[in-house]
Amino acid sequence: MLDAGIKTIIVHARKAWLKGLSPKQNRSVPPLNYDFVYKIKQNFPELCVIINGGINTSDEVKAHLQQVDGVMLGRAIWNNPWLLYDLQKQLFDRPIENNRDEVLHKYIEYCRAQINTGVKLHWLLPPVLNLYHGIAGNKKWKNHLVTQAPNRINDLSVYDEAWRYMKNE
């Protein structure tokens, strides 16, 4: 491996079962084996080893970074984008200056620019659907966006309406 010039590997800690499980089941049924990934790093210390799979909190990230060089997050960020704020704060002691509402306002400006190039609003929803994850009213926020945006192709007021519904929770 090293002789071939590989310097970095990303290892998912869950073995996928190609037969007998659906893709959804493969995300939870086979057990995670973080020790397997740690052993790769121990056996090849000069290799940059990045772990992936089932990591959902900044505390888990910090714990893994004691054993490997990096942590890859996918679904955790999709489900809770504000986790990036927590990671910035805990790992680098430099919190992001903006709160969620300010991030949303900046994102709406980005959406406006994208809509002006022909992008439809419903394609711009996914990155902010879970922006208010864990906050009262998040369900109303998401519901309003997913039900209204497809019918209002370029109407950015759908964000403000969803935000008001959420805040009135």
C-alpha cells in the first residue's frame, strides 16, 4: 500500500453486508468496529488514517482524534449542520461569529443569487432543512419548507414564513 504511494486512507468502521440487508439496514445493523481502524493506524503510523461511520457528536470526534488523524462526517452534518459550529468551537477554540438566524440570512442571499441564475428554490432547501435541529419548532420549519417551496419556485419569502412558524412554537 505505502509502496504504491498511498499516503491517506479513509476507512468506514462498519462492514457492509452485500446480501440480506437493505442500504438503510447496512447503516445500523452491522456493528461498528472502530478498533479495526485504530489498529490500521497503529500498524502504519506514517499513513494518514481518517475514520468514518456512526460519528455524531463533537465529543465523539475528539475521542477518535486521539487514535487517528482525521474524522469524516457525512450523515451527521446532513442531519445537524450546526454540529460544524460545535466542532469549530471545541476543536479550534474559535467559535463561528454568527448565530443560526444570521447564517440563514446569509444563505438566503446566496439563494437569491442562485435563483437569478435559474436554480429553483427547492434545490436550495436541503442544506438548511436541519439548521434548527434540536430547537423547538424545527418540525414546523422543515414542514413549511418542504410543502411550500416546490409550489413557489423562486419565492424566498418561504424561508421567512417558515422561520416565523418555528419561532412561534
